[in-house]
Amino acid sequence: MTAGLVLEGGGMRGLYTAGVLDVFMEHGIEFDHAVGVSAGAAFGVNIKSRQVGRAIRYNKRFCADPRYASMRNLLRTGDLYSVDFAYRTVPIELDPFDTEALRANPMRFTAVCTDIVTGEAIYHDIERGDEEDLDWIRASASVPMLASPVRLDGHILLDGGIANSIPAMWMVRHGYDRNVAILTQPAGFRKEPNGLMPILRLTLRKYPRLIELLANRHERYNAQLDEVAELEREGHLFVIRPSESVQVPLVTKEPEELERVYQVGRRDGEAHLPALERYLA
């Protein structure tokens, strides 16, 4: 039996995912392959380095630090989250990413990005935890208009959720017998059309395929939710969704609010643990 793990994005709602994953790690729940999108990659990759508590720790520590995320960063560099501080100083010096543990863990971890020229989802395995891997994670979490496109391996990349928000079927098609998805929206959620499309069409006019993807993203996302529900009914997917609201601004300076979202994830992880263990067995 092989097990796959699917991690949706959602900005700081991703700390819900971090809470669930910390419970998994504390109880020895392991997977053969995990795929993370946007915040699901940025926070979820800690399951490969086996670092319980790291995602919530550094986000609470630096959420009010303008070097980490601020409008000043955005206006000066084009990136809301600082490339140098958030994706270099923090993971390399201040709250180090355990690259040795990551390399030793046989679980495959894939980050999803969007090629904004072709509109294709790009899947990249995080294998070393070095600066190049940090750039792939950054690309996966780079929201249009709030981050500069990232150039890697011949691609111009932004947020993976643009092309594939919930890669559950992608994981099923890779042949895994048991799959688990951690979503960051509650049951019954449906995405609405993007109200910022007029601005996005103007700002991103160099990338017509990207504009097309953003314009119909709500339709594709809702179709994926239907797909997830069908996989769940068929027993191909075990789904964990927030039991209460985990809405939080993309940038918040309140560590207590981040802790609240994280604790919802921990409670839901604990609540689902018996059924999850039976499913994986």
C-alpha cells in the first residue's frame, strides 16, 4: 500500500495545514509522496524535514517584522514577502530548515508552480532544501501582483494554485492506493469570480494565458472541489477540512491570530486521527 498527501494553499490559512501536519508527525503518520501548492508547499515542506512546530514558530516570530512581509517590501522590490529575509535569512540563519533531515527522508515532496507563459502546472521535487529549492517554494507561493515572477529552469513562474489548486487527481493518477488531502476552506465553500480582474488584465497584460487562467480560476477550482468530493465518496481520498473559520489576512501582524488558525488544524488533526489510521491501514 502506498500513501499520497495533497496540501492545498491559501496564504496564512496554510497554518491550519501546519497544525494538522504537526499532529501527523507527532503520531508517526507517514506518506510516500506529498504534493504542496503555494502555502501548502511553503509550510508543508516541514513534514519532509520532520520539523514539528517550525511553520507556526517562525511565522509568529516574524509576522510583525517589516523585513519579513510589508507594503514597503512590495513597493521597493515588487515582493510582499522579502526574498532576502523570508526566503534566505529566516530559513538559513534564524530558524534553519533542516536540510540533512530533508535529504534523509525518503518521502517525495513536490511543489506546484504555474508557468505564466504557457499556463501549465509545473511540478518540481524538493530534494535538497538548498537555495534553489527555496526558490521553487517561493515560486509556488508567489501571488500575482504581490510577488515578482520567478525564473527557474527556463520557466517564468507564479503561484501553483493558478494552474492546479488541489492536485488530488494528479496524485491518484500517480498510482497511490490511499490519498489524504488537507484543504483550507470549510465544507460547502465555493469560489467566486475574481473581482480584481480589471486590474489584473492591465497589470499582467504581457501574459495572456495567465489572465485567462485567473479569469476562470473559480470555475476550475469549484470543479476540483466536485472532483475531490467524488474521490472521497469512492474511497480514493480521505479529506480533512477546517471545522471552523480559518480566514486570516494574507499579512497579519497578530501572532495570536496565527496561533488560532494553527490550533484549529491541530484539533482537526487529532479528531480525524482514528479514522485516518484506519483508512491508511
